Amino acid sequence: MSRTLLAGLAGIAILAACSDIVSPVRNARYDWRLIVAYDSAGPRLDTLSFHWPRNSVPVKLWVEDASDLKARAREGIALWKDAFLYGEWDARLVDDSTSADVIIRLLQPPPLPAGAIRMAASVEPCFGATDVDTGATRFEIVLPVRSYVFPSLPNDPGLEDCMRHVTSHEIGHTMGLFQHSPDSLDLMYGVPAVDFLSERDVGTAENAYHFTPDMVPVRP
Amino acid sequence: MRISSCCLLSLALLAPAALPAQVRYSASLGVLGGTPLAHDQLFQEIEVQQDLAPTVTLGVSFPVSKREFLGLEAALGFGGVTTVEPGYPDVEGPSFTTLSLTGSVDGPVIGPLRYRVGAGLLKYLPEEAGIFAEGGPLLLVLTAGTDVRLVTRGSFTLMARIRYDYQRFTTDQLQFSGFSRTQDVHRLGFGLGVDYSRP
């Protein structure tokens, strides 16, 4: 029977010839970084990256309990969570807005606060916006990040789909995808019309979460 | 999987009739650890390391000669991974569950020591998200190890087990995400178990 043992070990040795998994090249992406004007004396721009630190995950989202917005937010979280292989980003809904990292309201976006940058998605019959305040220095993100989703045509038959697209799109902004995609097939296109992530959306999210961030979240 | 089921059925029906010696049933609990499951490259190297996985194993074996037994083992493992990336803290998760079915031959080496070699199939079951989100394909797993009989009381024997296994790892989600080829994964496990011998 020692022959059986040797045969088994030999089989293992043959099959154990070196083999390593090969990762894909993730160059299907668009630029996600925030472009910040940082010197009022002249037109000087900085391109900055942000992603939530690993110790902030899952990100705490407070979502206004109105017009199925919470359900839409859960769908958006699930959608984006699936973009990641290693749990780089996740979010959960919280009841207390005071401790939230992100606040999503069913509200027409108010006037932009001084120093904040707005990313707006305009789609009929609803629209959305996310405001990012880069704080006293451009290397901070002041918490909470605020997003707005608003039905502009409340009785439109396409409102539910629109709310789904726009809520997921705004969650994408809150993750750190601070630019719009130039491709209409991406969820992060400026006029989102899909409720799934394209290969470019996934590639961009993955790149953003492994690119060294320039900004850190701060709570005033 | 159909082949494995057929083997199990054949063993159950034929082996006891063919040899009236002892049929052994075993149950063991152990931990398995191993080499990294995957490597990725996104601006820097990412390594997916596997954590120690508690594993429950149930087995049955039948004598095929005066010294050797032919056995079948089903094992359920509960593990997790840690993602290691330069410049970032290590991140735990996602978790995974494995189910394996292996056939093996075991026989005496010396004293209370027995060898075991085998092969079987292993599957990573679907999880909520991450690289195990869609589970994995059926992977061939090769095993080798030793069992040490520690104490015998009547029909029961306390066993210490050392197991090595080899697989070529991938998951459906990794393949869907564009990963190609497979990763050599070597695992080593230790466990304690009880054998029950039925005359």
C-alpha cells in the first residue's frame, strides 16, 4: 500500500505545478475625482480623490422616510456593494441623522452653501443633487455629505424608475465618484437612465477605492 | 457530483456485504488554514489571505483489504478572508462556506499512525457579496494526511488528524470580473475526531 501512498503524493506534486490567478486590467473607467478651485486669486484647480476609509465602512446613511426613498436607497446600496470584490464599500441605514455620514432627503436642493460643490443629475420626471463641502482646506470632506432626490413631475408614469436611477446615482456620488461619466450607458452619466452598473461604473468604483485618497472625512 | 453520489451508494451497498469486517464512522472538528486565495493588482498589489476555517467532517469507511479502508468524507468549512493591501489597514471579510466530498484510502503506517490519501470535489457556496457572491465551480481537491489513534474505548477511538489539501481556486464572481487562470491553494488542517467502529 505504500505504492498507493507514493502514487497519491506524486499526483499531488504533478498537479501542484505553480499556477497563479491573473487579475484583469481595469481600464474601463472614467475620471471620478473632484476638481476644486483652491486659490481665489487665480484660476487654479486641483483634482482630488476621495473614498471612505476602511474604518468608516459601512458608511452610515440617513434617508428620509418618504415616498419609498428608503427602499430606493437600499437598492442603490445593494447595487454599489456588488461592484466590490473585497468589501471596500458598504453602507447601512441609520435612524439618527446626527451620527450619519450621508443624509439623503426627498427635497428640492436648497441654495448651495458657501464653499460647497454640487453635482446635479437632471432627469425628467425627477432630479437629484449631492453637495460636497471640502472644508477649510480642500483636503477634507465635511460630514455629513448631503444628497437630494426630488420628483419634479409627481404624477409622471416614469417617476418610480427615475427615482431608482437618481437615488443610486446620488449614492454613487456620496461614495466618492465626484464626476459624471461621459457615456449615457453608465449609471453615473449626468442624465442617468439605467438602473444597473456598467463595466465602466464598476471599474471606476474599484479604481477609486484603491487610489490613494487626497481627502479625509471630518465631522465639524 | 453524480459520480460521487454513485460512489457513495456503491460503497454503502456493496462494501459491507463484501467484507464483514468493521465499518468505521467518524466525526471530527478542526481548523484549516492555507496559502492566499487570490492576488489582484489595482494601483498596488492586493492579496486575499484566508483565515483559519473551522471545519466539521463526517466520514464513513469500509475495509477493502486486511489493512486498508476506503472512505468517503464530507466536510463543511466556515472561513473568511483578510484583504492585505499596502498603505491600507487589513480588511476582514468576506466570509465563505465550503462543502467538500472526498474519497480516500487509509492504512497503517506505524503504531497508532495511519496515512490517508484521496481526492474529491470542493465547492465554495454563494455568499452575500464579494468574491464569493456567486459561489464557485466544483473544484478538484487532492488530500493527504495522517490520523493518529489516541485513545480507544470499546468501539470508539479518539483521533488526532492532520490534513493537507490542494486545490486550484477560483470563484464565479472572480471569473465574471475578468480574472483568468486559477490560484494554487495549499491548505493544512488539524483536528480532533471520534471514530466509531461497527463490527
